[in-house]
Amino acid sequence: MNKFKILIATMLLATLSYSKDSFKNYADMCEISDSQECANHSDEVRNLQIALNSDKSLVTELKIDGKWGEKTHKAVQNFQEKHHITPALGYVGSKTKAKLATVFKGVKLPKVIVSNTTSSNCYADFKKKTNLKKSFKVFKDRSLLTKANGKNTHIKVDVSEQRVRLYVDGKVALCSPCTTGAKRKLEPNT
């Protein structure tokens, strides 16, 4: 019985430590463009801005608005240069997030609230905002991708949109542009 209690207590502590706000758990952040994969959640960007403002050696006066902009980008570049993170491009990836988590460990940050929308709603939002035939944007549902295995996945290629979709448990987990081939006179619908 004691082993069971110890196991439950350990699992509870592990869950609590993981749910703690840490930059390591945040999505990658960068400027919005078709060529970069970014998830600029406003609460995460806001906490980044609060943390960067708290470092007086960076001399940043960022507006705490949760919007990724040129000033936030430049402040991240300065942070990367100060902590010798190369290349210092202003992109908040895994190296920068790990350093942010250690440097700003004592800074009190508001809790990040990510809405628990289903994959279809997220993908539906992506579809509304993106011209799928012309855009090179990629949709990823990271929570669904972690559940993917050979048994619960299938792929569909949409020739009319030149898009490939990976379905996990019947929901779109990944949607990416693809090239199915060149049209020729004798090969319609290629």
C-alpha cells in the first residue's frame, strides 16, 4: 500500500511541475511569414515581453500587448546576443526557450491560458484565414501529432488544392502544400 501512495504522490508532483509556467513549454515564436512555422499565442508573447522588460541590461521598453512585432523581435535578438545563442535571428526556438526559462526563473508571469479547442476548430480557423491553393503555410496540431501511430493515421492528397493532409483519429493533424505533378495534354487531373 505504501508503494501505491508513493507512486500517486510522485505522479501528482510530476504533473504539477509540468503544468508550471515555463518558457520551455511555450510554442516557438517568430515573425509571421509563410516560410517560418510559428505559433504566436498572445499570452506567451506577453510573458516573453514581461520577462525581457525585467532584464534591465537589455534596455528594452516593450509594450506588453502580446503582439509579436519588430521591437519584440529586436529584444529577442539582443537577449540571444547577450547569452551567446547563435545564430541570433530573433526566433524563439528551443535553445532560446531553455535559456529564457533559466534566466527568468524567478520572474512572476501570468498563467498562459490556451483554449482547448478541438483540432477541427483549429483547422477550420486555419482554413478560413488561409488561401489553401496559393499559400505555403503549414497547419500542425502538435497534440494530435504526438498521438500518431501507424494504426490511427491516414493521409489524403487533394490534387485540386495541391495539399496533403495527415489525419490522426479522423482529425486533421497536419496540412501542408505538396506537388502532385505537372499537367500535360495527355494526362488530365494530374
